[in-house]
Amino acid sequence: MADQVIRLKPYQYIHVLDNNTNVTSVIVGPKTLTVADHQTIVVQPTQMVIIPPRHYCIISNPVVRNEDGTVITDKFGQVKLRHGDEEVRTSQLPFPLYPGEALYGKVSPLQVVAPLTAIKLRAIRDFEDHVAGDEWLFHGPGTYYPRVEVQVVEVVRATIVKPNEALRIRAKKEFTDANGVSRKTGEEWLVRAAGAYTPDVNEEIIQTVVGIILTEKKALQLEAARTFTDVYGVERKAGEQWLVTKKNSVLHIPDVFERVVGEVSITTLNSRQYAVVLDPISKETGKPHLGMRELRQGEASFFLNPGERLENGIQSVHILNSEEALLLQAREAFVDGKVQRQPGDRWMISGPCDYVPPVTVDIVEKRRAFPLDENEGIYVRDIKTGRVRAVSGEVYMLSPYEELWEKELPQIVEDLLNQDADQSSGLNKVGKASRRDKSRVVRYQIPHSTAVQIYDYKEKKPRVVFGPDLIMLGPDEQFTILSLSGSTPKVPKQLNILALLLGPRFSTDVVVVETADHARLSLKLSYNWHFDVPRDNAQQETAASLFSVPDFIGDFCKAIASRVRGSVAQKTFDDFHKHSAELIRTAVFGVDENGEVRSTLRFRANNLVITNIDIQSVEPVDSKTRDALQKSVQLAIEITTKSQEASARHEAERREQEARGQIERQKIDDEAGAEAARRELLQLQSKSMIVESTGQATAEENARSAALKIEGEAKVKQASQVAEAQAIVSTNKLSLLREEQDADIEYQRDLNKLEITKAQQLADIEAMKFKSIVDAIGATTLHEIAESGPALQKKMLQGLGLKSFVITDGSTPINLFNSAQGQIGFTPK
């Protein structure tokens, strides 16, 4: 086998195996190698490993070197390797890989740690002062040179702590921080220094805490999560709450053991305000006085400490005028000036003044004097005795042991007070009733011609008041309510009234009666009535009889109906139909000793007087009777109608005959007058025709002769005028022609004169010009010029060899017809 020759370039190497010794060696170029038979190329020519500056690589299974860096071999000459180990190599000269070594990865640049960052490193084996598992930081800026014993965990970036902020840090395990403070596992603290902060490997950032800016009008309420000493050097107990104001710090960053309860706004009182603080904080001990009250008056500004609260908020100073007062009550025993007050004492402070109650006094209410007219009042109750009285006609201020008393009225009375007094009319007030002030004295305006009964339950007696009048109820008085019948026919308990109408009034009722022949009829009756009593409040016994009958309308309607039914039952239907009004009036009013019908019906119980009765309608109740009555009425109406129609027809025929006769007579008179007028018309027409025919012939002849005369005269005048016109035209033409010819002649004469003058002047000018030229040239010169032409031409022809020539301008014809005779030879004939 021929030997193989390998040429290695610079920075190349190969691995050669010696088959005799089984040792693999490294051969580095530049070199030309002849491979022997017992050698084998294990690794073909390969570039050496080149590590640029600031780069590194990792070599697996590196060779073993001694202290001076020489590679150590065994007794067979094979290099020793650290199997399973790695070695980091940085920038150096290119080097080959020994047999067994391998490049792990590739050549990589060194890691540059930027400012404000760090690399978290972890030891994976023991070396120097580190044990496996240790972690630490490599802070930038700098270049990190890797080691095989160290593993890069992560890049840690610094957190920027801005002004007014802090970082909340928690310890992962026990260690001593950068400030030399020993930290326990799980312990938390704040890093308040502004700037970049890189947390240690044993620290973790929980959150960024933003500081709260405190102003003159805002404070911060905090609560301690555990016992600790805050940044202001004050020891706080677990659960304790306190305020941090601008006096403590302009900016407060809540500590890890502080919980922000909320922000507290300042409470500001002006000079006319005050506030009562409950459970105030002692300024000496800083502890709350539970159950105590503290008065604070303006002008003042303060923050409410935790646990403090305002009673009824910010209150204004009570300003009282001359008509106002404050009702006060003592909360506890104290000395008010020179007066000893006991708990529960009541007294009043009257205006004009302003008042701020101390903490030992409660303001029960603010009272105002009641200006009361004679027709208005209030109910006042003494809270000591319980007596109620009505006060009116004065300006009244309640005493400390008096209060307003509300008078309750039945709901029906409340409704009636807001309604119209005329309940029988069925009208109510249109406007919505306002709610009554129950502490005001009940007033009622009694209308005209009415009466109201009021019962005093304390005195147990009534009184009647006639209108028009204004009444005011006492504390123990109530109205008497009357419940009257209403509607048609009358139904009980339809109207409830306070004021009894005294009349005169009228009422309508429907009464069903039955005649002797059993005809049932429905009568609609209307009654006029009034109460006949003296309308004087002094006669109370007579006036009280008005209210002795609760439903007087129902009573008198029933009484009258019974009388009417008894009287009608004795009469037949025909009798009742003919004399119904008389029968009913007699039944209701009765007859006197003289047998005449009375004019009134009086009820002695309540002095009610019926003055009149009117029958509005009578209708049968039974349908058969109603039909029979309706038929009879219709038959009577029909008979009456037919008789009236016959009378009207007869009268119409009579009047028609009379009118027809008058028309015929008038027609005959008109015809006679028309004949006389026609005769007179014919006479006038004949006369008119005669005059018309004569006048027409005469007028025609006269008109014809006048027309002929006018026509002849017109022709003669026309001929003369035509001749005159022709003469004028001829004369004008002749004169115009003569003037034109004279003008032409004169013009031609002047033109000829001008032409002659022009020709003479031009001839004179030419003569003068020629004379001047000749004089200027001279006679001798002219003679020479005249002879020079032919001589010159002769010489020129001789020079050209021409015997003769003709010069022409090319446009003027030359007659050469006979000029060549003798010059050109002729051919003999």
C-alpha cells in the first residue's frame, strides 16, 4: 500500500493512531505528513479552536496539565483526560483538541452585566469558599467569566425606587442584609431610599408602596397589625388606631405593620358654628374617654381621631329673635350661672340672643311665639297637670312645661269641614283639601240661613249657633252630625251635614199610590219647606228642637206620603185624574173650620213647615194601565188633531175661493187696459211710418245731389293741384341741373388751371436741372462721354473676338427680320 501524504496548513491538526502502540497523537500544522502503514488518520485535518478576545468556550473531557501547563501523559504516551469534567477556556492562542476532548457548544462571547443589573449565580459543586447550592449575585457593570462550578440562574434587574415610594421586601430565609440587619425567614420591611435597588438572592419584592401626601385638610387613619415602633419612634400596640397629619410628616408611606383605614378630612368650624364630639381622645394620655362629650366652637379646625364622632354633625349657633326661644333640658346636674340645675330640669332661653348649648344641656326644641287673632287659636296642654285649654286673641309663647295638643276629630267631620255646607245640592269643593293643623283651634264658618249644634262633653250640654257666624271648638267640644235621607225616591243616610239648612228649600220624592179601582200610580212630588224658629243664639231651648229629629227629611216625606196614599185610596182613577192637585193638597194640608184647604203643614217636634206641594208627574205603575192610559191619551190627541185639521182645511178652501175670484176680476181689468193701450199704440205706429217714409225719400235725394256736387269740385281741385305740383317739380329739376353743370364747369376750369401751372413749373424745374447738370459737367466732358461708349464697345468686342453683338434686357422684343441681310448668306433658288 502506498504511503499517504497529508499536507497540514497553519492552525490545522489531525489525530493519528499508531496501530502498533494503540496511542493516538496530535500533529499540528503547518506540516507535510507521510502516513506510514502502521498509522491511521482518526481525525481528518481540522481547524484549531480559535477564541477571540472577550469570548470563551467549554471543553468536555479536558486533558490533565501540570502546574506549568504541560499536558500529562501516561506511561504509554497517551494524554490523560478528566473524563466527565469540563473546562472553561478564554481568549488565548489557537489550540487543537487532544484525543478525547470535545468542544461543548460553540465559542460564545462573555456575558456583559449592564449597570443596574446583576446575575444570580448558584454553586453546583464545592469550590473555594462556596458549597454546592450557594447563591449570590454578580453586580454590574462588569464582565462575567464563567466557571464550571457556577451556574447562571437568571438576570436580576434593579427596581427604581422613586421619590415618595418604597419597596416592600420579604426575606426568603434567615440572612444579614446589606445594612447589616439580621432578617428572619418571612420577615417584611420597607426600603425607603430613593434610587436603584437590586434585591438580594434571599429577598423578594412584594410590591411598591406609594406614599400618601398629607395636606392641611387631609390626614391618614392607620391601624397597627401587630405591636411595633413606627417611623416616628412611637410604640404602637396591635389593633391600635391613630392619625398621621401634616404635623408628623408631609408624606407618609404605610409601614408593613400599618393598615390604612382611610383618609380623614379636616373638620372646620366658622365663628357661627359648633360641634359636639363623642368619646373624645385625651390630649394627655391619648386614650379615648368613652361616654364623654366635648364641645368645640369655631373658629377652629381639627381632625376627628379614631373612635371620635360628631353628634348631629356640624351645627350652627342658635340665633333667636325677639319672638323665638329655646326649650332646654339638663342632662346632668350642673350650675348654670347662679342657678343649680338638676337632671331633667326644663327651662327656656328667649331672644334676641345667640346660644351654644354646653355638653350638659339638650335642646328639646326651638319655639316661636304664636301671633293669634281673635278668630284663631291653639290648643295648649300642661304636661304637669294634663289640663288642655284653648288660647286665642294674643301673642302666646309656650312655657317650659306646656306643649301643643292635637285635637282629633272623626274622619267624617274632617271630610265635612272641607266640603260645601249645602249638602243637599250634592256639590263639593273643587280644590283639594289641605291637611288640617291639629294643634290649631278648629274653626268653622257657618253659612247664611243655617244652624250648627256643638256638644260639650265636659259640661254635658249642647249649644246651637245660627249663621252667618264663625265658631271655634273648645278642647272638649264636638260637632253634631245629622244623617239625612237623599236621592229620589228618598233613601236613608245619604247626606251627612254639619250645618242644618233652615230654608226655604225644596225636596223631591216619589210616592206609589193605589186608587179605589186598584190602579197603581207613581207620583213625583216636590215640597217647599223651611224651619220656623227665631234665629237668635240666646233662645237655646227653641233652637235645640231643630236637632231633635235626626232625619227630618225622611220623616216628613214619609208623613206626607202616608197622607197622600190614604186620600188617593178613596178615589177612582178617573176622579183622581181629573182632580189630582186638589186631592193631594187637601190630603197634605187638611182643611180648616171653614172647609178651606190650609196653606201650610207644621211639624211641632222640630218646627218644620211645609208651605207648598207640586205634582211634577203621574205615571201608572201597572203596564196595562199605562198602556190603556197612553191609548186614551193618544186617541184624544188624535181626535183633537183631526178636528183642528178639518177646520184648518175649510178655512183654507174658503180663502182659496176668495183669492181665485179676486184674481179673475183683476185679470179682466188687466185685459181691458191692455186693449186700450194696444189701440193707441197702433195709431202712433201708423203716424210714425208716414213720417218715416216721407223723410227718407227727401233725405236720399238731397244727399245724392250734394254728393255729386262735392265729387265734381274735388276732381277740379285735384287736377289744379297736380298741375301745380308738376310745375314745381320741373322747375326744381331744371334749377338743380343748371347748378350742377355750373359747378362742374367751374371745377374743370380750376382743375385745368392747376394742371397747367403744375406742368409749367415741372418743365421749368427740369430745364433748370438739365442746365445745371450741363453747366456742371461741361461741354468737353459731354463730348468725351458721347464718344467713349462706342470706342469702348469696340475694344471689348475685339478682345472677345466678336464682330458684332446685340444687348437686350430679355423682355423687349427685337426685330431681326431684315437686319441680317448681307450678314447671312442666302441659298440661291
